[in-house]
Amino acid sequence: MRAFAFSAAFLFSSLTLWPAPAAPDAALNSLSALHEFRGVAISPDGGKVAWIESAPSKIESEPPSLSVWVKDLHDAGVAAKRIGDPGPMARGLAWSQDGRLAFLSDADSHGQMQLYVLDKPGRGKPHKIGEFKGYIEQPQWSPDGNSIALLEIEGNGRVPGPTEATAPAMGVIASEVVEKRLVIVNVGTGAARVISPADMYVYEFDWSPGGKELAYLAAPGDGDDNWFVAELYAIDAESGAVRHVFKPAMQAANVRWSPDGKSIAFIGGLMSDEGVIGGEIYALPAEGGEARDLTPDRKASPNWFRWSPSSKQIMMTEDISGNSAISTLDLASGSVETSWKGAESGLFSGDAATSAVVRSSFNQAPEVWAGTTGKWRQITHSNDGQQRAWGEGKSIEWKSGGFDVQGWLLFPQPYDPAKHYPMVVSIHGGPAAGVKASWPRPGLPLQLLSGQGYFVFEPNPRGSYGGGEAFTRANTHDFGHGDLDDILAGVDMVVKNYPVDNERVGIAGWSYGGFMTMWTVTQTNRFRAAFAGAGIANWQSYYGENGIDQWMIPYFGASVYDDPAVYAKSSPINFIKNVKTPTLVMVGDRDAECPPAQSYEFWHALKTFGVKTEFVLYPGEGHGFHDPQHIRDRWERVVRWFNENMPAAK
């Protein structure tokens, strides 16, 4: 159970959640009808592509249904085929070398994910392999195709991760450790063997090319917290004998064994959230040893890679100054050639020759594309009916503190250059993340403020991905200080060059963006209104309340018990008397990543000092919201708040 045990009941006695303050917004209604793509995978021969697609429910209170689809790329005239029945959950597409498709679905199991294999994709029906009772993920075929390895939390159906709603804390607070273990399933018999140690939580893995071993990242203890200190191991697929391979200096992800069996590579760097990957690519001997940085000082953030069949090159996808790119690294020379770069975002599967992607931009709703890498053709048309409800998106760059900084500016829709418009600065979470051009997703689509008559400015300040590892690490020991300098310099540049009313600029963010909003209004009165979602008011108290304190050590340099001063200097609550900006505060009552006590503390202080404020606590929600009514209510309150405090264009 979590250490955080603040009384949510007390908060509810002080707040009113309903009714919603505004009528539903047409743009949000449109996004609620968006088809999303949760995975894409191209077959090894490049002839077929599979994807997982969500279809919105006709009843708002019900979750979308997810289906697995397969399309034969050699026959354009044959439509894609849905595999099996849709269900609330599906994940983990994996192709075998001989063209069989494995995936996970709960379509036939009433909420319990099971492993399925389709022997002839495009024909026949999938059949279930084994019988699981608990959470499963990441199926991966063995090189010989006789086995599938996956990760399992036995007897636990909850989706793990710190952004999910935590269980309510009550009674005696103790550490309940549930481990995710590595399992090998015999495809022929369905028999499953757990092979990883019982005291280790496994995060990801990869087969050796001969299939005798698997490399994996793991750590003992709580899975949500200890990803940040996970180390690299190898395990014998038959005996379960484990050997320690490497302890990364920072966080590690995307472990890949080279095809020649000689090396293991991974992405290493300063990462603030599990699954949000960026850094540099490292490789070390498979038997262990020193890791070599293959992409030193690169002004980009690799986020995924794969080896070439010869093991002499590595193809990678990267964040580069707010854009996506596909590049190839030659290991002998160290040279990098970028073969494709675009103002978009999405998912990638394949190699330098043939691939499948989910492409999304400010102008194009997400769809599956496939074919020659960089010259793909569109495969799906699921979102053809979507209409853009925001203005033009433009990449802008500026200088700040010796750094080259980039961000995105969305114009109001409709736009009249003769008018002056208000602007909302939207700060991303992380901080190790980045804003790229993409079609807004349902949830908290602050880009839709463009359709409400605002410029929307989305900066990527120091600490973000896209400028290289040194840029990502530039806010360590300095939260809120240098990154706010970057943001304010960007606002100055926008106001100088675009018809923005400097007296009507607001600021908003969720998670780290919520912290930055709280921090900003304590440091400057420049902003007319603010929205702080799931923020952090006091880093010192936060350290003992949140469920993932391991992420803080690399950023602050020590625990709060060893160096409280470095936490204090970045805590908004210590500067709370400076605030004059009307501030809307929101959070989920079961958020373990940014506990509600932080939002309560900030709101309470604002109320004490007579600052206009409103605090909304959403029942049953974690760091990421799931209830459609809560999502809609949150959006409507944000729009109302800015409309009330920053009138529309004049």
C-alpha cells in the first residue's frame, strides 16, 4: 500500500464537484469520437501489418473497444481484417520469424488478458495459448518460434504504473510488494514456466539471437518506484540461472541483443517517467563490461532503436527540436544519417527499408501508414471524418541562457491578424518529455483552446527531450529556475512577433507542468490566469507522500533528508505570498504520482491570502483520468476559468 494516507473524505466535505460549469464543447465531442491506435507491428518479411485500434463507445460512460487488425500489404485490393472479437483491452503485438502473430486480449475473458496466436494472419481464427490469471504484457517470440516469453503479475489484474489510480490507503500502512516476472510459454502445449527470481520486478526483456538466454531490466521491490534504479541482467532460458550484466548510471530502456550475439544495447539517460524514453544509445559486451556511448553529444534524443542484421548499424527514431526523425548510426565510423524528419509524432515498427507507422500531426488525425520507410502509403482511414478545430501550428525557436530552445505555437481558429488575442502557455509534464506536432488526444487537450480564440504556446524548455542529453539534464538541481527563464524568453519572443495581448497571457500545465504553473505564479505576476493540474507545491513534503521517490535522486542530487535545501529552493509554497494570479487547481483523489495533498496545500495557501482560486478533486482518478464525465468536466472548467479571467479577442 502507498505511504500516502491523506483523508480524501475531508476534501470532499469542502468542495463541490457537480454540476459542470459549461455546456459541452463541440471540439471535445469530436475528439471523443477519435479512433486511436495503441500499437502497430510489421511482419519480418514486410508483407503484413498488424495494429490495435480503439473504437469509441456510443455510450460516453463506457470505455472504447479495442480490436486487432491485419492488412496484407502486397494486395491493396483486399481490405484489412479484424482478428477475433473486440474487447476493452488489447496489447502486445508480436510477429514470429515465420509470420505468426501473437497478441494479448480480454475479448473472451471478461477483463482477464489472455495470450492468442494467429497462425495464418488474414485467414482463420486466433487460438488461445495457456491460461493466465493476472496481469500480462510484452509477448515476444523466441528465435526458433517454439516459445513466447512475456511478463506476468500473477493474480493481479490491475494495470501497473504510477499514473494509474492507487488503492485507497487505510489501516496499518505497509509495503505490499507485487513482482512482475518473466514467463516462457510453450506454444505447442500452452505450458508456462516462470523463470525470473521471485524477488525481482522485471520491466522489459529481449531474447538472445540463439534463444538460450534473455537479457532483462529488473529491480527488487515496488515496481512503480524502482524502474528508476533497474539494472541489466541475463538469464538462462532453461535453468533460470541469472548473471548480472550492468548497472546503468542513469535510467535505461529499450534493451536489445545484437544479431551476432556479441553485444547488448540500450537507451540510457535521465528519464523522469517509465515508458517516456529519451537519452543516448549505449552498447556493452553481452557477457558484461563497460558500456560505450554510441551517440555522444548528439543534439537529439533517441527514443527507440533496432540493430541491423549485420550488427554493424543501428536504426533509431529520435526527437529533434520538436520533430520526429528516423536515422541510421554506422558503428564503425560513428556517423549518423537522417533518412526522414517530420513535424509529426506516432508509433514505429520496422527497419530502414520497410516499416509501418502511426502518423499524427496538427493537420492529420492518426492513421496507420506502411511501406518503404519514409515513403509510406496510408493504410487506414478510420479518422477521415475528423475536422481540425484549431489553427495553424508553427515551430518557433529562441535563445535562452546559452541554449537553443524550441516550441510550438498554435494560432487561434478562426484567425484575424488585425486582432490581438489572449494566449495560454501550456507546459508539458515530465520534465523529461517533449511536445511534438500531433493531433490532440481526448483527455486534457489544451490545444483546443486555440478554437476558443487563444494562441496556445507549447515550449520545450531545458529538461525536455529533443536537444540532446545535456539539454535534458540542464534542469537538475535547478527545478523551476532555468526552465522558467526559457519559457519567459519564449513568451517575450512570441509577444514581440505575433498579435498577442501581453496583458492577457495565461499559463497551464499538468504534472510537472502543474508544478511549473504553481512555481511560475510565485515568481512573476505576468500571467493573468493559471491552471495547475496535479502539481507539486512543496518538494520537501512531496518526497514523503508520493509513490515514486526514486526518480527524484538524480534530479536533486540527494534525498530530501540529506539535502533539504535543494528541495526548498524549488518549492512554490516557500514563495506563496508573491501570488496574485487567479489559479484553478485540480487533481485526482487517488493520484500516487502527484498526491492530492500537494494541490490542497497550494489551494489552501491561495485561499488564505485572498487570491482568487478554485480547487476540484476528482474521485477515483489517478494521475491519468479515465472517467469520461470527469474528463469533460475538467476541460469545461479550464475553458471557463480562462474565459472568465482573460476575455476573448478584441
